[in-house]
Amino acid sequence: MITRRGRLGLTFTVILVLVWTLTPAPIPIEVEIHRTKPAINKGPVSYEQKLQNKKLAARYAYLAFGWKGRERECLVALWTRESRFDNHARPLDGAGRARSSAFGIAQHLGETSRDPATQILRGLRYIQHRHKTPCRADSFQRKHNWY
């Protein structure tokens, strides 16, 4: 028997595969870069990489969930506060030690992937599952300092 969580995961995967395969050509350069070889490095993330991550997040949010306009603005505000779209971001204390297991663009707890696309998809799925929309997640984060 498939649980509700399993059905949601399967549905999300099918939607992403369909959206990904049905995306009309030509594909904008910011997505083409991530489709061929995501910028995964161990050093500091450049401003250009952060811009690419932001564009990729907006594109995935629209393609997978239909979030645009105000929802896109809320997502950008939320993840700018969390990580500034740095796929290597960690919350640090005053001594430079990690405060939690949060990592990456969405500051997902226990995140291990350095791939921006993977972090973005996991973050979007979390927002949809827990808060339904980026604006609701943003509002919750402003009140509680976590989401």
C-alpha cells in the first residue's frame, strides 16, 4: 500500500519529469548551464552563480508549482534571507561553528548535496508540503525565524 506521502512524492516526480521533457526549445542559457553541468564547486560561490541559482529557483517554482508574481517575490525574499542563494551556505555562530545541520540555498536540515538544482527542488517541495506557498513560508519565517 502506498502512503499519502509516497503518492505525493510520486506525483511530484511525474510532474517534474513531464514539465522537464515538455519545456519548449530553445532553453534559456541559465537552465542550459544546469542541465548540462551544474556549477558544483567547493570554494566560495560567486555573485554570478548566485544569480544563476536565483533564476533556476524561479524557473523551477513556476514549472513545478505554477508559482509566479507575488509567490516568486516571496520565495526570493525568503531564500535571500536564508542563504542569499549560496548553495554552500551554513548558519554559523559567532565563533564560526555551524549552529545546525542546515545547509544550502533553502537551508534544508540535513542537506548533503552541493548541487544547486537538487537543493532548490528539495526546498520547493518542502515549502509546498509544509506551507503550501512561498508567501506563507515567508510569513512564518518572519514570525518564527525558521520555516
